[in-house]
Amino acid sequence: MIENRKEEHVKIAEKENVTADHNFWDDIHIIHQAVPEIDFDSINTQVEVMGKRLNFPLIISSMTGGTPLAKRINENLSNMAEKFGIGMGVGSMRAAVEKRELADTYSMLAEKKIPMKMANIGAPQLISQSKRAFSDGDIEYLFNLIGANFLIIHFNFLQEMVQPEGDRNAKGILKRIGEIAGSYPVIAKETGNGFSREAALMLKDKGVKAIDVGGLGGTSFAAIEYFRAVKTDDKEKMNAGKTFWNWGIPSPASIKYCSVGLPVFGSGGLRNGLDLAKVILMGGELGGFARSLLKNADQSQEDLEDQIKFLIRDFKVAMFLTGSESVNDLKKAKYFITEPLKSWITAYDR
Amino acid sequence: MIENRKEEHVKIAEKENVTADHNFWDDIHIIHQAVPEIDFDSINTQVEVMGKRLNFPLIISSMTGGTPLAKRINENLSNMAEKFGIGMGVGSMRAAVEKRELADTYSMLAEKKIPMKMANIGAPQLISQSKRAFSDGDIEYLFNLIGANFLIIHFNFLQEMVQPEGDRNAKGILKRIGEIAGSYPVIAKETGNGFSREAALMLKDKGVKAIDVGGLGGTSFAAIEYFRAVKTDDKEKMNAGKTFWNWGIPSPASIKYCSVGLPVFGSGGLRNGLDLAKVILMGGELGGFARSLLKNADQSQEDLEDQIKFLIRDFKVAMFLTGSESVNDLKKAKYFITEPLKSWITAYDR
Amino acid sequence: MIENRKEEHVKIAEKENVTADHNFWDDIHIIHQAVPEIDFDSINTQVEVMGKRLNFPLIISSMTGGTPLAKRINENLSNMAEKFGIGMGVGSMRAAVEKRELADTYSMLAEKKIPMKMANIGAPQLISQSKRAFSDGDIEYLFNLIGANFLIIHFNFLQEMVQPEGDRNAKGILKRIGEIAGSYPVIAKETGNGFSREAALMLKDKGVKAIDVGGLGGTSFAAIEYFRAVKTDDKEKMNAGKTFWNWGIPSPASIKYCSVGLPVFGSGGLRNGLDLAKVILMGGELGGFARSLLKNADQSQEDLEDQIKFLIRDFKVAMFLTGSESVNDLKKAKYFITEPLKSWITAYDR
Amino acid sequence: MIENRKEEHVKIAEKENVTADHNFWDDIHIIHQAVPEIDFDSINTQVEVMGKRLNFPLIISSMTGGTPLAKRINENLSNMAEKFGIGMGVGSMRAAVEKRELADTYSMLAEKKIPMKMANIGAPQLISQSKRAFSDGDIEYLFNLIGANFLIIHFNFLQEMVQPEGDRNAKGILKRIGEIAGSYPVIAKETGNGFSREAALMLKDKGVKAIDVGGLGGTSFAAIEYFRAVKTDDKEKMNAGKTFWNWGIPSPASIKYCSVGLPVFGSGGLRNGLDLAKVILMGGELGGFARSLLKNADQSQEDLEDQIKFLIRDFKVAMFLTGSESVNDLKKAKYFITEPLKSWITAYDR
């Protein structure tokens, strides 16, 4: 059942080492400005992205939904998104379509004053697989359920592939996205393997409004499936999980690849406010956090609030130490990139 | 005796760490395509190589023969080669020439419907060493014994060298290959140290039909000899085994070196279907697996079948995640190469 | 209280691993000259910098002050600075302004014949923060307290930032430095994160006489704050300490960045006389040692004397083995730079 | 006393890890030739260097002398040099000048038919230090003592420097070498830190006949002094030993630097016959082994004989696997170089 799998995902992601072997944010080096000539208290972290004003260039990335645990987590996360004035996307809402009684694990967002709310459906569900495709009515229902401003369509085909029972058809998704993008403001999001330049151009062509790269470097769904498979001694899944553990495009490289004239969100492997500053340096508009908030969101609202405070403070410190009074200033800070990220960044130059 | 040495080889290769220090397939990085726009179930993995149609670009590489254990392994391997519709080469058939009663450790292939069967003799046996050279009659006998389509002539001079009792003459082999290649379709194969460009050009000139690179990165015969020598406290062999443990040309580099107008097979260090996809990306027609199947082939037919299923599935997943509906599409997938493989690839450019 | 924090700093720096992950001095490789054709005993290590003659291009870097422990350490350090005829800067003199009874933890320098004495105030204290800014009178008082030749203004904004109670305003510091530099010979010093080229140009423009780079590679104040925070379970500070542990510009790169027409002092991560020789090779005039002397300065005067003797001997050995009879000769010794420092050095070339 | 120090050197070199952190021979990669088209038994390893014919391009490098242990070792080494028809140099002969009764620890070479015998004196002894310089008579005596063909003058100034009691003057050595080179065929040798191009040109200019690079990568005399100092708790020497542990020019880079029109011998860190083949590839005429033979030379003549046999066999295997029938063929084998050696090799190109 979806619920069980989701709950298991959350628990494994909290406990096991399910991250890619390298975090590519570490390959970005910022030049320190010892004489910043600004006042920390006058730093302005506000951004306006696609008509929405956020207090920080920060979104709580799609994580969970559809289980009692998910409900508690979404409750905590949405309270904080409101409190800090940042964006939030829920986890895949498939469960809410398939079992309407699970709707309340998502719907609390509707009542919160969150400046950017994102509904979330999976690209595989847009077309007919073993189950029927989501209808226009399903999408309308989900979008309204949380009072969404944007509709995330997430691409997770590696995750589908490492599960033998996963969805196996990707043909026709682009066409369907073209239809949906006519009715809703769509954000395309990867769940851990990043978008190539080719993918970004196709998505832009279909009317997608923004791209959330969800690149390699943080949680590896192949790794999560590996640990799930170990428990049940499922050799096929263990094998696939190991083979594709480090498959994908590193998050910072994917931001560069996707800079094709749309707003780009950076996510995948962000650990702190310094990584968030690097999203901005690479050309991203917002940075998305998931795994680094998950454990705290599960523990208590206070822990979560602290964690967000810390990352915001780190972000402001990075702004201060680059002499940046605004997020626009930060975009101009000096940096350089080393291997292995450097080879990824220049992959399309050859 | 040959039988004992062969059996020992198999057992050591199963148990000890006998691989080269680095697996160079890891230095090839494929760009993920999050929006593949194909249906997994419509992926076509068939290939036609030298007039033979295989269901997958996959061959079970020459492994063993000449012992009771080898017989069981070859039985299992040939059943699976038939079942999956892939190629298979037997191990060195020298034993079958020297002791005709060992012929049945190879001959079961004759009855199987395997789309590509490869007989296998060693290059050192083509000329006079301490023993007489193989005659035309010997070759005719071996070729017919398994109903072969191709004759592998394997080059294993490092292996001969680290054994003080090994064959020590290589002079005249090329001339003899020229004669044989007039009568049989010959595939030249290295056993773990790869072919240089110079070697590939000489072999092509003598009429060889294909090259199987058998490069560095997987099983190191020097390492196997090292462990055999440890058991008998043979200091000379231990010394040579250690010195040449990592000698050779990495498999992916050798594929590039050997791209001189003949079909090239990639083997050496392949662990899974993702590595197989990399063989195709590098320009190889087929990928050969040995050590990664050996343990399963020894355990049971079921284990072996599973292992092949897993690697085929991984291969299809790699095709899917690069948006490749056919093996030809896969050849055009985007990738790049990092160190240390990069320096090997460009060694002839300087 | 400042005193307690200072004492704690010293103790943590002595005991814990509070250094950056990489020491970039190791990336500088000097070509050995086997035929030096000089006499070790005729090597001349004297330098003249800004009108002061030092027996070695060596300064004891600003370390401490304001506590009983600091008093003993400064006593030991100043005795040695006199004995060896090298420069010395005291630690931040803020304590002496705020509590005049602590003046004697610094003032012993006044009676010593040290060729280059440096008073030391923090850049954050130049402007109004939670407390009032230092007045002209304060500076006059501190300068005279030790009979200083130069006034170090130290920049430590990362350190301020990782402490939630730290000073948070940097606006107006440059203007104030311009005023002070009209009355005193000012040396701008970083405390572990280095100066960028932009910072060096701004400081030069304001009349600063020399720059002491204090770059990344040695003691990390973020690391020190991390360990302090662990003791009090202060999660906010632990978080910031970890995030910014390796923030900053490596010392040798900062020397290059700051070569804008002023004398540059190299400090940050110097461990021995070979590192000191590398300061000279990179274009620095003097090298500053702190952490590598601290433990000995605390233990006994004899230990400290030995430690300085050793580093001077190493420095002379490096001179000898590059055939350098004078510090000017050493500047012409052959060397090259490898990664990761190389990427830092060339960061402004792109 | 010299004797004690020498004996201690030998014992430490046998037991402790006294090698540099990296062995740069590993950065040279040879392209394997799978189709060698030669007969192992027809491989010709003979070389003629400076009028001497050796069965292998191999010399037993200067190791020891002056003690009872040294006598036994030199006895064993010289027997083997005669047996294998290779070159041999004795350790520093200073002891034989200072105490004539120690002459017999070297003199056994006089009776042996060794194709290349090298007497050995230290460059520091050529000029006046704390003791008087070697006279023409001393040199004549030493040269005749072993019936030498060549006079090694060894440069070991790092070793002198890390010992506070070491010789400290290098001025005038070149002039004296010019005089001596008029009377004897001189080989200049470093003892572990390599020669720069500048040094090679100066030595050539003074009439030196060959250069033995003795580069970084093998035994580090700084390391040996470090371990000696640990025993006596001599902090000064421990400090210098640690600081200069990895000082010097890697052996293969030094071969390239010294290719200024004289025969060059490669030594420093050679472990086996594959490393010897790399000496030839880099342009060296002979390879010198010391530490890798020392332990066996101390144990027994049989052990030593085996060790030399093994390295000769490895060397021939490397020749075979590059299709080299002669040492001249081997010079043309294909290879390439990776980091960190690559940066050293190109240091003079910038």
C-alpha cells in the first residue's frame, strides 16, 4: 500500500545513510569579503518570484503526505512556512486521489497564510499505466484541496524503475503537460536526479512556468529502495538500488543546465544556509530543503523552528560575509568551482 | 596439471579480492534524462552483430572448461545463453585437445540454440612452445566440438609471464593468425590487460573479424597468481603477481583504442547493466561478463538466471533513463569522462 | 565576560582539532637545489620592512591579552620577540579599554626592545555596535600602552557572526579607518579567513600601510566556537560553527590577492620554517605565527625559545637548500603550485 | 661516531616506515602490448654505458660501509654484482679515510669482476668543514681501494642539515669538483632529494661524466633522522626530520630535469623491475636499487640473489609486454604520466 511505503520512506530517510556519495555543493567556493561594509540588521532577504513575495528565497520541498505521520509532519511544516513567510510544497498527492479519506493529511495548508503553496502530482500519473491516469477533475480537486498557487509535476522515473512494481511508461507525458500547463501554473520538479538541458527545453516548450531541479547529491531514492529491499531480502531491488545509487545530475550543474529562460529552483542535497547561498550564486531563484528538515519536522515544531532559524541565519551570514545587502547583491558575489562539479558544469560545452 | 590450476583459478576468483585497484567504468558519467518520453515495455534491446541476432548486446565471456566444476558451470551458462538468446564463449579449450576425455566439459554447447557460440584457444598455443603448437586438425576439432560460429584466440601473455612455467614465446603468432583467419571467423580477445591501438591494427591486418578488449578493471590474473603463490609460499610468483597487479589498459580506453573499423566487444570489470550501457556508449557492440556471473553459475542455475535478469533489467533502466528505445539510440546518449580514465583515453592524442 | 571567553579560546585552541580541513601551504612545491654553493653560516636572514629591521622575516602574531593566563603568555612571547629580534603583535586590546586594570596583561611590551611592536584593535570596535565605538583617546591610550610602532586593525567578522552575541555592523568601518590611518601607521589583519583583492584595494585606498592576510588553513575560529558551543549545548552556535568551519581564502592565495602595492604579511596555518619560506616565495614580506607557538608559550619560556629556534633553523635550511644567501635570493627560488590551492590562486584570472 | 650512526641508519631503514609519502613511479603508465611478437628467451637486456658493458641496466646503489654489518652487506652485494654482471657503488667511504682499519669493509670489491665499480665520497668532504677537506691523496687512496672505475661524489645536504652536527658549507664544492673531474671520471649522485636542471647544468659544466638523480620517493633521510631523534628525544632533530620528510624532486622528474646531454642514472624509490623499466622510459641509462635490496643483503646471500632475480625477471616481463627485444626498443615504448608527477615534470615549462 502506498501509505505503508511512504511511511517507510520517511523512516529510512531519517535513519540510514541514504545520500549520494558526494555532495556537489562542496565544490563551490565563495570568496570571503573581510570588509563587508554593511549592517547585518539591514540585510534584506526578501525575494519576489513569479508574483509571490517570500521573506527568504526558501521553500520547504515536497516531502510527504497520505499517512498519519505525514499529517503531523505537514502540520508542522505548514505552520513554519506560514510563520517564516516561505514557500511550501506537499508530497505526492496521489494518495488523496486514490483514498479521499487521506485528504486531511494535506489539506491543512488551505487555511494557512503561506505565500507560495504547491500541489504535487507525479508525472507518471498523468498518463495511463497499470492504473488510470489522473483526470482533469483529479487535478482540479488536488489543486483546490490545499488552495495551491502552483502545481508541481514531479519526475521520479529512477524511483519508479528501481521498484519492479513501479510505473514504466513515460510516453505522452509531455503532451499532457502541455494541456495542463494551459490551465494551471506548472512547476516541473525532479526528485533527486536532476534535469538535463534537453529536458528543460522540452518542458519550457510545453508551457511549464518554472523548474525545480531536484538534483543528485542529497537523498538517493535508489538508496532508500535498497534499504527497503534489504529488509525483505528482495535481491532484484537491492541490485537496482546499488547500481543506480549515484545516478543523476548534481544539483548545481542542473541549475546551470536549466537556465533556459525560466525561473529555476535549486534543490537536492541542501544542508544549510551556506548551500542556499550557493543556489543563488548558481543562478537559482529559490532553494528547496527536504531531508535536512525532515527529522526535525517529525520530532517537534520547536525543533523544526530552530532548524529553519539556523539555516536562515547561516544564509544571512553568507550574505554578510560577501557584503550582500540584498539577494540581488548576493548573485554578484565572487566564486569558483572545482572538480568533480566542474566537469559536470562544462559537460555541454564539449 | 591444467585441470587443477583451472579449478583453483575459479575458486580464488570467487573468494579473494582479485580485482584491479580501480574500476574505470566508474569514470564514465551519463546525463540523466528525466523526461524520457518512451515506454519501458517498448524498449528494443536486440542487436545484430556479424550476422548474428542477439536479444541483448551481451555475451557470457570465456570463463572455464576442462574440470568437473567447469562442466557444471558451462552447463549452467549455456542453458542461460540459450534461454536469454545471448552469446557465449567457453574457456580455453586446450584441455580438450590434450585430454580428449575432457571434451564433455565443453561439448554441451553443441546441442543448445545459442545465437553466438565461440570456441576458444590461446594465442601461445598457436606456435611451438615447450609443447607442440595446435595443428589445423586441433582447431577443426575444437571448432566443431561446440558447433562454434566464431573462434576466439585469446591473448594472455601477462598471465603466462607471472607463472614461471608459462609459455614464453610470442613470435610468429600473427603469421599463424593470418592463416587461421583465412579458414575461421576469428575474434581476438585479451584476458584482462586490453589491446593497444598498435595491436588492434596488426590484428585487423591479419584478417581478424572482431576484437574483444578484455581490459583492466576487473579480475586481475596477476592477483589470482599472487594468491595461488601465497598458498605454496612461491616467492617468485608472489613478487611478479604484486608487481603486475594493475598492469594493463582499462577496458573503456581499450574500446576506444580498438575502434579501427572492426566490431569491438567490451569486457573486463563489467559488474551490472549500467556498465553494459557504458560499453555501448564507448562504441562497443557487445559487453562480456565473466567474474560477476561466475559465483552464481557455480551456485545454481536459478541464482545465475536471477543475476542475468538483474543485469538485463539494469541495462534497460539505463536505456529508459537516457530515453533510448533501441541500442542505436543509446549510442547517442550524452556522457563525459573524468580522471583517471580521461588520461588513458587521450594517451594517443599526444 | 570577555576574559573568560578569551581564556576558553586559548585552552580550546591548545587542545582540540580546531584547524581547517586542508593546509594550503602543502600545495606549494619548492625545487630542491642539491648544489647550493653557499655556506650555511653566511646566510643572512635579516629583513627591513617599513623602516624596521628584523633578524628574521618573522612576527609573533596577535594571540591573546586580558587574562592572567594571557599575561603570562604575553610575557613569554615578548621576551622571545626581544631576544630573537622579531616583530610581535598583542591580542585584541579591547579588554584594556573596557577594564583598565587589565592593562598589565599587555603593557610589558613597552619595556622590551622589540623591533616591531603592534597594538591591536578590532574593526568592529571602530564603529558603534551594542557598545560605543572606540574613541580617538582609546586608540591613543592603547597605542602608547605598549609603545607600539604600528596599529593592527583586525577583521574577524566570521568570528563575530558565529556568535549570536557578536558585533553585527560593518558599515562605516572603512571611513573610520581612513581617519585613523591619518594619525597612526595601520596594518589591516584578518583573523583566519583572508582578504580578497577587493578588500585589499579598499584598504589601500584608505591609507592602510600593510596587510596581514590571516588566511584559511590554520586555526578556524568557527571551529573554536563550535567546541565552545558543544560544552553549553548551544545548538545555534554549533550549527554556525560547523557550516563555516572551512570558510575563507587560503593564506597563500590571499597573499597573491593582496599584492596591490603594499607590504603583505603571510599568516594563517604556518607550522614551521618551511612554511615561512613559502610566505616569502608567494611574495609576502613577513610570516606570522600564532597557534604553533601558543602551546609552548603557555608551557614555559624554554619550550617557546626552542620552538622559535627550530622554526628559524628550518627556515635557514630551506634557504640553504634553495641556494639562497639572503631573503631576497629566496624570493627567486623556483616553485610551483598544485590543486586545490591552484584554483584559488587563479580565481581572479577568469 | 660515524660507525654507530651508519649501523643505526641501516637498522632503521630496514624496520621503520622511512619512505616519502608518495612513490612517483606509480604515476607513469605504460601501454600494454598484448601481441608482443617476440620470444622471451631472446630478450637482450645488455647495455653499454660509458664504455662498460652490463648484463642489465642495473646498479646496486651506494648503501653502506665502515661497520662490521656493512662489511657483511658489502660482501653479499659485491658477490651478486659480480654474479649478475651489474654495477655497484659502495656507501660513503669517509670512514675508510678517517680510520684506515675500516678499509676492509669496502675493499672486497677490488677482487671481484664487477663491470662497473664506483668509489664514493661526499660532496661536503671536498671542502673544509669542521674537519679538513679530503686531499687528492685521500681520493686516490679510496679510488684504488676498491679498484674503482668511477668516482661517485654524493650530495646529501638535506641529510647534513637535519643533523645539527652535520656539515654546513657548500661553497667551493663546484670548483673542487672541476679539479677532481680532470683526474677521475666523476658521477654526481643525490641521496634522496634529486637534482634540479640548474644543478645538472652546473655539474656538466664542471666536467662530471654522469648524473645519478637519487630523487624523492624512496627512503627519506629526513625520516631516518626523525626516528633516530625519537630514540634520544632530540626535539630539534625530530622537528627538522618531520618538516623536510617529503622535501625534494621526485626521481622520474629529476631524470627529465637532468637530461642535459650526459648519461643519467635513475634511483630513488625503485621497488621492482617494472620501476626499472620506467627509468628507461624516462630516459635514464641505468636504475639504482638500494633500500629494496638492503634487507635481503643483510639476511643472507641467497635471499639477496632471489631478490635480484625477481627484479630482473619483472624487468624482462615489462620488456616482453611492451614488445621490446632490447633496452633500446624499450625506450620507444608508449607511456603517459599523471598527477602529481605531471606537475613536477612540467615545472620548467612555465
